[in-house]
Amino acid sequence: MRAEQSTASRGWCALVIGLFSTGSALATQSLESLSGARHFDADDGLIGSYVVGITQDTSGDIWVGTYRGVVRYDGALWHEMPLASRRVLSVGGSRRFGPIIGTDLSAYSFVHLPNGDVETEIWTPFEHPYLRSNADSLRREVYAVHERKADAAVWFATQNGAKLYTVFEWIAVDTSDGLATDTVYAIASVGRDTTWIGTAKGLFLRAGEKVVQPAALPPEVAGGAITALAWDARNAVLWIGTPVGLYRLDSTRCTEASGETSALPDGRMHCLLADSEGTVYVGGDYWFAMYRYGEWSIVTCSHQVRSFALDREGALWIGTYGDGLYRWTPREQGGGWTSGPVTAMAGTPGGELVIAAGRELWKMDAQGEVLPLFRADRWRTVNALTVTPDGTVWVGTETGAYGLRDGRIVLALDRTSLLGGAPVRTLMQDGRGLLWIGAESGVWQLHLAVNRLITWREGSPNTLYPIAETSDSTLWMGTPHGVFGIRGTQLFPLTHVEGVLLGEVRYGAVAPDGALWFGDDDGHVVRLSSVPDASVRWETSMFGVEDGVRGSRIRAFAIGPDSSVWVATDGGVNRCHDGLWAYYGTDQGLANRNAWVALPVLSNLVLVGTERGLELVRPDGDPPETEIVACPTEVSSAGNLTVTFRGADRWKRTPTQSLRYSWRLDGGPWSPAKPFARVTLADLSPGGHRFEVRTLDGDLNWDPTPAEAKFVVEYPVWLRWHVLLVFFALVGASVYLAGRLTEAERRLRARETERAKA
């Protein structure tokens, strides 16, 4: 199956929460209102609001250069560091020399001493024997400090050329070596022997000891000022910032990057940063941009963005020219797995997580460390992923199925095997030690103990896909129209549910209660459970749009620790718990709703693989609150009772209009959850009653303390006590009067009788 069920919390969950979140897309936000960003200014201890450079040293301290000096942030306090010159022009970092500060006079570095103090050292290379003359010194304005990653050597961009310090020697590169000017603003190195040098009069390449200018550069790059450079090692692209726009240079050509989209503003590029994952950050006038997955995202600012730095936690530090400093975690804004679309995930017996992203497999261990596991150009994408009890990772790809162990392929079921190199769509393990492979060339069984592959059904193109095995040892296959189960010699086809013809089924999962869940490519989700009696019967339930299921194509199923069923679709991620559905899409934090797989880790933590990469869904566990707005205390017998109520999600995660309500009367059964905040009760029996209502939020949390109201339904008029009292009084009076009249008549007759006798 595409995702293994996770039955216990894992040690890496805490780190995953820190790495990923479900914030909204950042394209429409401003820096001042950016969610998760922290602002530092003079009130926090930052000296100077004009930040020109940022770096982090090996001790974890953040060094910030401003036009009023240098400060060090130890995570709690800011410490001002004394310098001969307070006009800082650049800040860089070196693994060997620590933070290096470039000023209008020279460069300085700082060293942590054993006693906790920090010592300042000035770079004074005047007497160095390898300098050709005093003019090669650093006692000039230092515009940029750049560490050469290959050997920790340090490049300085100065007013009189570029300087390289390699511990063993100083090397100067200036007009005598081929530069058009001695004014160097930016440097980017590629390995040990290739360096890009941005000057006031164009871009130059130093290859070995030879300085040249590549041909076919745009005029702004060939002869204009270069304000910033960044080398994207992952994609082998040089990003070039100029006063008039942004350019990118690859192995074939140099193009204007700002012309790729109208969303990227023109104007001066002040700073560039490319991280190890290929994300590029660009700082400009009153905005900064992030280039990821081939798309631009823009954040507006109230001031210029002059500097960037990434710390060891992955947070982005943003230095502005007039508004101080910001710290922001980009992944909190819907970031993802930058290696490519995540199409499959599975947990291992050792508590690790295997992630398939394009041609790459990644592994996240129990401590949360993410390591590359395998890369193979022989497959384009991973369609299915499972891990056997012995730790072998099996992947179904466009060119067959492969088993990997210890970072290498141990069994390749490619074109040389019975599969014939056909695309593999599903993988499933049964209880007998067989790995079922659903390929375009047929259905195959692999005996894991002996790695023996046998044919179960051969055909091209194949239309059967193993999806699950239920606890009664029934093997279920997906077909172009529904499913069928096989138990021994019995066959159980299911093509229609509730009168609806099912579409193609490829994915399914078995819940802890033994029910089989599957979905088709028409957006139908089906729950199938057996009836425990002598005959073979099945109970089915179908869910669709009217129940809250979003998406027209069902991609994957997974069962959460709380027995919730998670369904990944092309419209987002859906969750079913106790017959109720919740939905998570772009409005709920996903950067991309085209989900391929969902892997629940905890009841409030689900990893989602989308076109944009690995994302996180965190259902809110806090329950909503309920309040009765209006409920009469007395109701006439002939009238109806209308109760008005409302709910509230304390964190505003669920909009008020999306809340649902359930009510009951006198402790009876709860009504189905409906989005109506009013109910009318009719035909109420006379006497006292108790009405209760509870709210259900979008994360399927019920209010544990329902709101209640008590009211009395009056008896009919002829049954009220005062009416009965009058009635009985009248009856009594009538009886009394009738008795008196009868007695009077009797006496009258008696008198008449006596008179007659006389």
C-alpha cells in the first residue's frame, strides 16, 4: 500500500512539528504581518535600525552589522562589540575564523575564548610576503565577505580588488589580472578553482588563475554594476543581482529572472542567498522574494531588504535598511519537501520514515535527522512504497519494482524480470509473507523469504490492483469498476454501491474494526464491512461530496492512531472519524491541495505528500465552545419552541459559518450534526424539559460541555389548575344547588301530602 499505518508515536515527531507547519501561502503578506516572524529593534537591544549584514558562528550566536556598529545575539541578549570603525559595510562567516566584519577601514574577526569572552582581531596583511604591494591590503572599504566552502578560505570584495586568504597565502585579483575595475562588490565561489566576481563594471569569471568575462552576457551584466551574487549548487545556477533587475546564468545562457513573472518587481537587487535545497532569496527595495519549486513568492516590506542569513535551525534572518531585523522560518509558511513531489511514504519497523520524492528516497530517523537514502535515474517517480519486516524498502516505479537495503538495490524487478519493466502501481503485503505487485503487465507474487517471483495474473494492460487484505484472509483487488474479494475459491464482486456504478479503484486500507475502505477515480469513498453470520454478506456505506469528501480522484488511504481514516485526493486531504468528515486544503494550510499520500503519525499530526513536497497537517485538538443565545423559559401548549445558539472556535481555525451543531432533548439521542444555529421543536409534551446543544468544529472536536437550557411547556387551558378549580367549584356549586332544590321540592311535596290528609 502507499502508506503504512503508524500505531505508535515516534521520536522524530517533535522535530517534524518544528520543521513543518500549515501556515498560509506567503505571496500576499507583508513582512510586518508575516506569521511566525519575530522583529528585533532598539527596544530589544539592537543598535541601529540599518542592518547591512548577518551571520551565525559555530557557537550559534547571531552577528549583526549595522551602520552604528556590530552586535552579537546569544539567543537571549544583545551584546555590542567594539570596533575601530562603526560603519559596517558587510558581514560574513568562516568555519575557521568565525564571524568576519567588513568596514570602511578594514576587516575584523571575533574569537570565542575559553573563559566566555569574545576577542576582536583585525586583519592586517600589510607585511604578508605574498602581497605584491601595499596597495593589495585590506585597508580599504570591504563590501563583501565570502567563505569558499571547499576549503574555508575567505574572499574579500574591496575597493581595490578581490582578495583571497587561504591561510598559506594572500591572492589579489584586480585590473592587472583582467578585471575592468578594482571596485568589487560581490563574490561567489564554485569549488576551489572557479570564482565569480561582481564588479562595478560587469561580471567576471576567475577559473584557476585566469580571469575572463563570458560571452553573450546581457549589457547590464557585461558592463553594469553587479550588486549581489549567489551560487545555487543544487541546480548549478548563478544568480546575479544588478541595480536594474535579477539574472540567472546556467551552463547555456544568461536570462533575466525578473522577466519570468510580472510578480517580481524590477529595481535594485540588494542581496541574494541560495540554500542547499535550491531555494533562492532575493532582497530588493521594499520587498523580498523567495524562489522555490520554479515559482516566485513575494513579501512586501516597509523598508529595503539589505541582508539575509540562514541559521542552523533553518530560520531566515532578514536585515532591513531602517526597520531593524526579522527572524522567520520559511517552512512555517507552507514549506515542503524541496526535493520534488512526494508521492509515497512508509514507516519502518525501527520507527523511521521513508519518503519518496521524485527520483530520490529520503529517510528520517528516530531523532528527526533527514538523510538521503537512495537516488536512481532509472525511474521517474515512485508510485508505491512499503517496508517489509526485515527492513527492506520496496518501491513501485515507472520501470518496475525494486527492493533496497542498506542504501543499495538488492533485487531489481525491471525489464529483465517477469514484470518486463512495466510500471508498478500498487504494492501490498499479506499475512503469508507474500508481496503482491500490481503492474501494468499483470499481478505478481513475490515470496519474500526466497525472493521468488511468480505470476498470479498476466496481462497487458493490467486492470487489477491488489489493495488490501482483511482480517478474514480475504484478498481484495481493485478493478476498473469497483473491487472484488477472493477467499479460497469464493469470489465477492462489488461493482455498485447504493445504486451507483463504481469507477476505477487502486487504493484501499483496512481499519482496526476490520472494515475495508477504498475509493475510486470518481471521488467515491466506500466502507465495506462483513456481517458475522453463516452466510457471506457485506454492509456498505458510500461517502461523497454531500458528506464532505473533496476531490475527484482518490489517491491513498491511511489509518490514524485514533482509528480515523485519512484519504488523500487531488482536492486535498479528508478525514473520517465516527462517521463525520473533515477536510484540509489550501484554506487549512496546505501549500498545494494535490495530495498523493497522507501518513498519520499522531492524532494531531499527519504528514502529507503533495506536488510541492512534504507538508504537515495538524488538526486542532482544542474543542469549541457553545452558547445558547435565545430560549424561552415557558412555552404554550399550542406553540412551537425555537432555540437559537452559536459556537466559537477559540483559535478561529474553523470559521463560524463552518461550525456544525447537534442537539438533544431530555437526555435522548443526539441529532445529526448540521450547520444550522437554530432549531424549532414542535409537539412537545407538557411539563419541564431540558435542551442541550454542542458544537462540532472543522477538526471533528465536540464541545465536551454542551450548553443547556430548561423550559416548561404549559398544559392546555382546560387542564390548568385555576381553570380546574373554577370548574370543580362550579360543579360543586351546581351539585349543592341541585341538592338544595331537590330537598326543597321534597319538603314541598311532603307538606302537600300532609295537607291532603288533613
